[in-house]
Amino acid sequence: MGFFDWARELFGLGKLHRETIPAGIIEREFGVQPAASRKMEDSIDLWWAMYTGHPPWETACVRPLGLPEAIGRELARHVLTEFSMSVSGSARAEYIDRQMQAVVQKFSSDLEMGLCLGGVALKPYPDGGRILVETFTTRFTPTRFDGSGKAIGGVFRSDPVRVGREWFIKLEYHDFLRREDGSSVYVVENKAFRSGQDGGQGVGVSLDSVPEWAGLEEHWEIAGLEGPLFAWFEPPQANHVDPASPLGVSVYAGATVDLIRQADEMWEKLFWEYDSGERKVLMDRSAVWAGQVKDRLFEYGTFRDPNFFQFLNPEMRDDPFYNGFQRILQRIEFNVGLAFGTISDPQSVERTATEILAAKQRQFITGRAIQTAFQGTLEGLLYAMNAWCDLAQLAPAGVYETAFNWGDSVLDDPDTRRQDMALDASLVGQGLLNDWEFRMKWYGEDEETAKRMLPKLEDLTDEDQDEVE
């Protein structure tokens, strides 16, 4: 029995709400096949249910802890803590930079969802004199990838839009098509449908049915584009769910799904231990003052002896449950590339200095891989923004250069950094490290600047000069 057959039987995956665009609709409306197999569609729906706090194992007793969201948030936070970018080189570059800076604050949530759901699409569009960016996760289905694994075609589904008492959705198809002469053209198609508040698709209607869609072209061909009018990000890890699929997978895909289920269930067992371990006083209902005291401490019943009285004080067994819960969290941290103590209790992590360093190195490698992948996505977003500057005549022609700064927060620990800096300072004092080399390493200066910034002899106090002599 495969993983999804087992999961469907155990959790009832067939009951999950379908979030992705059905393959049959894409094939019927646009004549293309989605890149997502049925196995991948099931996976995305499962990851979405987990991310939104409603996994298949949710019951009145087992309430999800929100671990999927916490995993994505922590990874995104580590990656983007010191992130900044700038676009320069011309008047157009300055315009693009303003548009980009307006959406930079969204990148943390965009990256979080992309990591949790196996991918996220960023689609810029003109809005008056601005360029806004819309985020798509389950509402985007890729249909074509290039040789580098970059999504260059797909179908976007809008959120339901209400007009009067009716609801509508729009499907927007993007792709490169090859002409008979060997050239390529970028195609955009828009189709509107009746819907419900849940976003389901009904019969087709005119784009004019929704005022904000009235000016859209049903079929638009654009020549000269070298990339799509959207950018696609997927987590930089192998797809073990469906190796034949070009789609990405959630950072908590595979066996981590079951670990998260175990954590949710173990947390419920821990709280059951607290609830069942409450002190109680058992008394007969015929006692003189029975029922006059309304308190959770007292339990009244019918016993043979009206003077029956018994005090119950169960022994708490929370330590074994808590320790087991922490072990599961630590295994989750290992699987998703987080350092121990990120979502688990740091005090429960008994590790040597070497093991702590290895855990931080694991998180550093994970963070660097995500940064590289997300930078490629941002470069694609900049290209799409630049294309819209031409298509909508938003800014004069001009070149642009981009500078990305990711910092080193994914690796640096403040305490470790201070210790290393103090060690290098002692090496300078021992004459084993040049003072200008110290500045180059810790202040990021080049050799010329570092030597120029060193205090000159005439700037030293008398006491300092005595120490130099």
C-alpha cells in the first residue's frame, strides 16, 4: 500500500476539500494538460489543509497545534531577516524599484506559503500608474516548464467576485506558443464563469459580467517576451512524493506529515493527563451539605454509606508525555532543516557543542538554498515588471541593475559572533593578526579602507601612546 493509499484510508483524504483547479476544467477550457498529477493534487490539498489548521486528523479532541504554519514562518524569517534589494541604473529602474519596495514586506508571507504548499506564483499587473503583485498558491496550476525547471505557463484562478447576488470567477491562461516559422509568442487568455462563494466553477459567462474584467482581452498575443509575466518559486528539495512531476513539494512533505500528526496527538494526550489528573473528593449525595458546594473539586454519587468520603490525588505522568512530544518536534526540525530548539523546547535539547554546530550548519545550508531559489524568483518578478513597463507604457525605456543583500543571519548566532570577535581581538593584541585584517573581517571593509580607518598615532591619548611604546 502506497503512502497516499494508506493516508487516504487512515485520514480520509478523499474527504479533503479540493483547492486546486480540476485538471478536467483546464483541459476542456484551454486544451492543455496541467503539470500536476492526481497524486500531486492530493498532496497540495493535504498540505493546504494542514497549513490552514484543518488536517484530516482534526477531531473534537485532537486540535492542531499549527506546526505547519510555524515551520514555514520560521524558515522564511531566518531567510529574510536581513534581506534587502535595490534596482538602479535609469529612470525606469527607479520606477521599478519603487514598485518593488512597495511589495517587499509581502515577501515573508509569500515565501512562507510557498515553502508550506510546494510553490507560490507572483503575478504583477498594472493598476493605474502602479504595478501591484498578486500571490497565488493553490489557485495557480503550472502547465509548462522550461529545461531549467522554471514554470513558463499555467492557469490562474481569481478569488470569487460578487456582483449583486451572483458570484463569478476568472481563469487566466498564460503560455508560450511556437509559431510555424519557429518564432514564439506569449499568449494570455481570460474566461469568466459563474461561481459560488467557495470559488467553484459554473457555466461560462462574458467578461463584461464583472465590471472590473470588462476591459480585458479574451485572447492576447504578445511578441518579444523572453520570460513569462509571472514568477514561480518552489522549495529547493527533491520531489519524493511524485518523482516524475516537475512541481515542488512542501517542506513538510512525506514522512513529516505523519510526524506532525503524531505531535498533534501527543499534545492531546499530554493535556488529557492534566485533565484526568485533577484532584477529586468523592461524597455521597445524602451528605448534609452535598450539592451546596459547587466546585470542580467535589464529585457526588450514590454510595452504600451516606458518610462515604474519599480523596483522590492521582499521580501525574506528564514528564514522559512531554519528553516524547519534544522528541517528535526535534525529529520534525531535523526533517525540515531547522536547528534543534527552533520549535521544540530549547531546554529539552541535550546536545554537545559539536552537535549544536551541526544543527546550525544544517539550518544555514537550508536557508542558503532557499535564498538562492527565491532570488531567482525575484529576478523573474523584476523581468515581468519591466515587461509591463513596456506593455502599459508606465516608464521610459532604460536598463536596470539589481543588488540583493541577504546578510548572514541564517548562520550567525549573536553569542557565537561576540565570542569569535573577542578571540580575533586577542589575536591582534598578541600580534598574530593585523589590526587592519581585523577590520576587514568584522567591519566588511577592503584593505585600503581598513588601514585608513585605523587610529593614527597623533590621535591616541598619552596613556595609549605609552602602551604602544
